[in-house]
Amino acid sequence: MDISFLPDSRRTWITWLLALGILLTAVTLFLELAEDVWLNEGFTWDPALMLAIHHFSRPWLDQLFWLVTETGGALIMLPVVGTAVWFWWQNQQKVTWLILASFGGTFALNSLLKLLFARPRPNVFPPLMVATSYSFPSGHTMSAVAVYGLLSFLLWQRRRYGWSILVGLWVPLVALSRVYLGVHYPSDVLASLALGTIWLVIVWFTKTGRVDQSGRSQ
């Protein structure tokens, strides 16, 4: 939603209210899911949804989702480093540090929470790739929110709406790939989408204040 035509004060209030609503929704969702995982209560819909998605498995889809999932794994360093260097070269160091903080913070948070919850990987069907760490939350999904979600924000701010939507849609695609490949429960990726959103909102508003279209803080 483009609210740039509104007066600055009203636009600021609307932005903060939207952010607060998103933040509260994400916090509620994550806490609900995390509580059940912590108490080992499980979710009856987890295996059912995994099997429903696995039903569509095809060799070409296996390859496609393997590539998609890698863009939330090792390949995510390409947009992280590439955009960080580009913004630094454009003398927009604040945006560079924003990108690095968003990715680095979510990586550290995910590593800590995996050890804390220690949820085993799903065993609903033979996974289509090897994953040896704990299952909750999904690091690939959180990284996708932190990086592609942030880039979507930056593109939208610069009125590159089409590109912003395309980059933003990559986030749920990465999340879906983790379930399709059998390495995460749907509850893992849903909680990770919520937690990644929480982190992204916090980083956006605490690290940048307000960033204008040139990328410099106001």
C-alpha cells in the first residue's frame, strides 16, 4: 500500500500501527507454536500436510525445490554479499549494515533456538536431502525472511513495486521447499516465518529509524 501521498505525521503513524499489528500477530503465532513444540505436544496436521505436499512429488519438482531451498541456505550469501557491497559502493553504508545485521542476527538467533528446543527432524517420508541439525525453527526460512523480506522492503520503498512483490514471494517459496523436501514440519516453517518477521520488523525500525528513497537516514 502506497501511503506516500499522506502528510508525514499521518504516514508515520500508519506505518507504525501497521508494523505493530504485524509484530503482535507474529509474536502470538510464534509463541503458540513454540509452546506446543516445547511441551512435545505435536501437531496432528503436521504429518498430514507433509504427506499431502509429498503427493505432488515429481523428479523435476525435486530438482526445482532443491535449488529453491539452496537460495535460503548456502546460496543466500550471494544476495547478502552482493547487495551489501553494492550499497556500500553507492555510499549508503547504513543500508549495508542493515542487511548484514538482519542476516547475521537471524542466523545467531536460529542457532540458539535450535539448541534450546532440540526438536528432531521429521520422519514422515524419506527426506529428499540430508539435514543433520535440529528441526525447530527452520534456518533457511528465517534467513529468507531476513534477506529477501528486507530486500522486498527496500525495493518497495524505492517504488520498485513489481520487483518488490517478486522478491517477497520468494520467502514462502523457500518455506514450502523445506516441507516438500521432507526436512521440516509445516509447524517449523510457520513458526520461522513468524519469528523471521519479528526480527525483520525490529531490525527495520531500530537500526534504520527511517530511510528515505536514497537509502540515507532522515
